[in-house]
Amino acid sequence: MQRPPHEDFSLKETKPHLGGGKVTGDKLTATYDLVEQMQYLYVRVVKAKDLPAKDVTGSCDPYVEVRLGNYKGTTRHFEKKSNPEWNQVFAFSKERIQASVLEVTVKDKDVVKDDFMGRVLFDLNEVPKRVPPDSPLAPQWYRLEERNGMKVKGELMLAVWWGTQADEAFPEAWHSDAAAVSGADGLANMRSKVYLSPKLWYLRVNVIEAQDLLPSDRSRFPEVFVKAILGNQALRTRISMSKTINPLWNEDLMFVAAEPFEEPLILSVEDRLAPNKDEVLGRCAIPLQCVEKRLDHVHRPLYSKWYNLEKHVIVEGEKKKEIKFASRIHMRICLEGGYHVLDESTYYSSDLRPTAKQLWKPSIGVLELGILNAHGLTPMKTKDGRASTDAYCVAKYGQKWVRTRTIIDSFFPKWNEQYTWEVFDPCTVVTIGVFDNGHLHGGDKSGGAKDSRIGKVRIRLSTLETDRVYTHSYPLLVLHPTGVKKMGEIHLAVRFSCSSLLNMMHMYSHPLLPKMHYLHPLTVIQLDSLRHQATQIVSMRLSRAEPPLRKEVVEYMLDVGSHMWSMRRSKANFFRIMGVLSGLIAVGKWFDQICNWRNPITTVLIHILFLILVLYPELILPTIFLYLFLIGVWYYRWRSRHPTHMDTRLSCADNAHPDELDEEFDTFPTSRPNDMVRMRYDRLRSIAGRIQTVVGDLATQGERLQSLLSWRDPRATALFVIFCLVAAIVLYVTPFQVVALLSGFYVLRHPRFRHKLPSVPLNFFRRLPARTDSML
């Protein structure tokens, strides 16, 4: 599908007014220096005392209303309390203030109409300013007044000041742009928060053997296997080849476990009686708190243990029955701390450290991210008959997730929030996603509301210069079944500061993953399964936080569905391979032009260079590396000055066929009609047939090489063997430089001495037999 010509998917460099303009070279000096300062009026309502009673019981149900122009915020109310304590903060954006007086009113909650108890007025011109790291402004007692200015009984403790988003009260404050949101749940879903991913471990269960099993049918050979369950993960061994009551397996099962360990590992030994009928011969439950943690495989050996098998697992609180005879299972169980538990793809992983903190290297720098604003966002829903978007950002790097506050009903939201991460490896990626909040205004009650994705950006740290502030506007691109769509732009400021350039350079000599991934590698199938389990655990744990980071948000940030088949992505990868090979193809074409004397002067110079390198072979490697050095210096002029961003042309998203996109967004298993599935299956068979032909051609060339000495074609092998003998004698008596010169000049000979027919060696090679005639 062709994109509209007016859409701009490019990256734009910007020059925002960061940190109040305190700039010294590339390094900014302010504390909150990667965002634009936003002024807020803060009102902290602490408590009240000696409030007058408004009913016959002598008590009241007080709450405080903070009003500034058309904006109004209220505290929670207390029942039957004359000395309430709220300790709530209200923040009013200076950009939206349309009044000069702040009114703080104490009211008594009533069924019919809330009663006025008193108020305090503040002239905004008299409100003091506070800038961190100044200490918080101390609250003071203010005497309540009637509407006519007369003092009444009761006092209210308040603190009012001008501040910025760097204020400590900012994250927990009620914001004036949230005036339309009601309820504690809605307000909680708006606030900015920092989350931490759970600490993940690989759990290795080495099932060795079992003894003294008691199958119910003694007349047959048991077909025994072991099933292991940890939470939602279930694995099983193969059926033991030793069909006795003492079976052997010696098989590893790998799980993902998250701290704190809440669920035990449950193992059951089962006998396969029929294809769909298994008999449990014994079970055991192993708490993960008792499992040994292993950092590597060298310093301390891991000992195996025998575990008793019982017909029923004993639950806590039940009386344990006395067992006179028990079957046993022999296992070696450990929590592997030397691996990095992959919850992201290794191509854009944000963390590569092992699980065990003892194996962590010191940090090499700091990543600072300023989330400034977004503009031109697409309407995501309809509210009160008009289009609306309630946008917030999520950024993920390492184990730390951050979420900005939600800006209500704005296509041009301004966040201006800054976050910091420690960096342990420069070859990592930070991911920033923008979402529409679907859980405001009672969205939680419907149960089907989800936070819609608006787009995301990835920035690889190794492509950034150190201590430089990158301020760019990134396009937010999302692929829809109708094609790629620009959902808006997000404005970011990024700085990667390095504590030691030498340590960072030294990181490039280290393995990408911890050493256990290379000493005891996991299979590709295991890694895919474990990554799926890890993403499920992370999304489940973060969705239980308050406010929750929703499952759909976490899965989008972690690219959970990136492994599914996509015709578009397959084409993109093919063109990427062709782009890599294009350099070799260009060199081949250039060499062909040299051999055919298209430019005689260049060909003569190549002859001279070739002659020098043959006569002085010690110059070959220095010449190659000098040439590579000169190419690198030449390309330095055109180095990228901007971070990378989503490329629609590289992704083949700008001209993808609608049917290919529909196939990419299909569920698994498919939910499309049979005719459509049949058509796609036939198309896939056609593509696979071409791949099959290419693979077969490669196999044919390899088998021809093998047949040179296999005597499958006795005449061809005899000719090759005789040629090898003659070549050995000639090369022995002839200096190597002479042979190299003659060979080179023969390859570079003038077209007058060439023939259009294939050469003799090529004719001989094409006549060699392959094994294609033996295939069905």
C-alpha cells in the first residue's frame, strides 16, 4: 500500500529551551537539564483543627476544595471528625491559570448540599517561589474566614508555592489537567511511576533416575516419564528407555523463576498406560527457597539429591501421614545465576548482565532521557461525541521501567519529565513507547478496556556520542492492516555520559552475553520458550503494581510477537542480505571491468600494483589494512549525526500488499476463511519451492566438490588426480612468484585473448556428478 505523499516519516533535529537555558557547551548545568521548565502552583493541604460542628451530634464530615479559576480539586472527606489530616498536594499549571486569587475552602459533606465552613484566600502575586534543592516549604496555620471576610472558628494548615516539575511533590500531586477524572482509581492511573522488573532466574532441573516405583499393573513394562510444573510452565522428560521400576533419564528441564519465589516446583512421575491415559506413581513439591544458587560451573560442584515421592503432595496445615515405604527420584536442581534471562530479543536488548549480582561489572556511564512532548497525535477514541487522546509514555532500559503522567484530552501533550539509568554495556537499546490511557473515567469496570499503542522509538546507545545532548522529534509509526501510519511525533532529549572511555572501549572485547551462555549454551528452541515464559512473568508482575503497567503495554515494549511469520518482514530481511552482499557484487563487477579492459589506464595501474605485491608479498597485508583505514577516514565525513529511528523503507512497510499485512495481523492459529488460508498456503508453497531450488543448487555444487576425489566418476577423478600430480611437480620446481605472476596476468589478459565460451576448469566442474540423480 503506497503511503500518502504528504506524510513525513523523517527524523527532525530540534533546539528546545532545555533546563531554563543554562547551557555550557554540549554539557548542560542544571539539575533537571534535559527538559523544558514548566511552572506550577503547588498547594499542600496538610490538616485542620477546631472545625465547627454543623449538626446535632457535634461533629462534621470535612473536606477541602482548592479552586483556581475554572479548575477545582478536592481532598477526600472524613466522617465525624473535627481535626482531619489530609496531607494532599494540588498542582496547577501556570500556562492554564486564568485567575489571580487562589481559594481554599473547607466544606462539610452533606447528602443534599455541602455546607460552607470557611475559606482562605491567596493572592498569586504574593506566593513565594521554590527551586530544588531548596528544602520543602514549611506549612503554616491559617485562620478560616467567612465569605464577607470575618474570621470564624477553625484553622487550616497549608503551604502554597511556585515550583517546577523538579519538585518532590510533583509525582504524587493532583494535577489541574486531571479535573475531568474522578475516583481514586482514575487518578492513580494518571500518575508517573517507576517500576522494576522482577529478578529472573533460570531453574535447571536435571532428572537423573527414579527407584522403587510401584505401578498398578505389574504385568507390563512401565513407560515412565517425569512431568515438572512451575506456575504456568509445564515440561516433561522423554519416556525412559529402561522399562523397569528403576528408570533412567539424565535429562535437563529449564524453567524461568522470579523473585520472590511464590510457587514451589512440583514434580510427578507418571506411567503412560494408553495414548491419553497416564497414571501418577508419585509426586514431590520442592520450595525454590531451598534450591541452591549456582554462579558458574567451575568453583563449586553441584551435588545431586534423592527426593521421596508421595501419592499426594502434603499441603501446609495438613497432618503428614506416616509413610512406611516411598519411591524416590534422583535429581540435581539449581538456580542458574550465571545466565542472563532473556526477556527481549538480543538484537535490541537493554540489559545483558547475568542474574547473580556478584557477577556484575561496574557501570560505565549514565543514560539520561528527557521526555519533552508529543505533537500531532492521532485521535484514539471518542469522548462525549468528540475525538480524544489521553497519552502517556513508557520507557524501558534494563530492569527499570518508567511511566510518565497521563495528559488528558490533548493531541499535543507536554510531559517534560527526566529519568536516569546506569549503563553497564554500550551495545544496548533504550525503548520509548507512547500509549493512550483507556482506564480513565471508569474504564476498569468494563473489563475490556485496553491501553492502545500509539508508537515506539528505539535508540541504540553505541550510536550516540558521549556527553552530547541529542534533541530530536521522532516519528511514531505503527503498522496497521491497512498499511503503515504515522500516529504523531515525540520529542526527546537524550544524553549518554561515559565515566571512563577506556573501560567502555574495553567492553567491545568482551562477549555480548555472560560466559555461561557460551560454556553451557542453551538450544534455540529452549531460548525461544524461556523468553516467552520470561515475558509472561514480567507482564504479570508489572500488571499487579499500583498503578498497573498493563500486559498489552509490556508485550508491545518487549516485542512479544516479533517471531511470527510475516511476508513483509521476510522481504525486508532478503533486501537486507542483498544490501550486505551489494558491496561484494560491486567489487566483482569492478574486477570484471578491469579484466575486460573497460578503462585501460586503471587496468594498467592494477597490473603494476599486482606486480609489486607479488614481488614484495610482505606488503600485501599492510596494503589491505591501509586501504581499509583510508576508507574509514573517508567515510567519517558522512557519519550519521542523528540517532537511528524506525525506517519504513527498510521495513518494506511503505509498499506492503494489503493481503500480506492482513496475513501478518492474523491470529495464531488462523481465524481467516478457508479459501483465503488455501491461497496463502499455495503462495507460501511457491516461495518455499524457490528456496528449495536455491538450497538444492548449493548442495549440488558442494557434492561436485566432494566427487573430485570420491571416484564416483572414475574418469573425472583420474583426470583430477593426474592434474594434481603434475601441478605438484610444476609448483615444486617453479618459484611461487612466477606462478602467481603468470596466473594473475592470465586472469587480467586482454579481451582479444579471451573466448566467450566457458573456461576448461568450469566445463570440467559442471560435468562432475552430484547426488541429485539419487533423489526421489
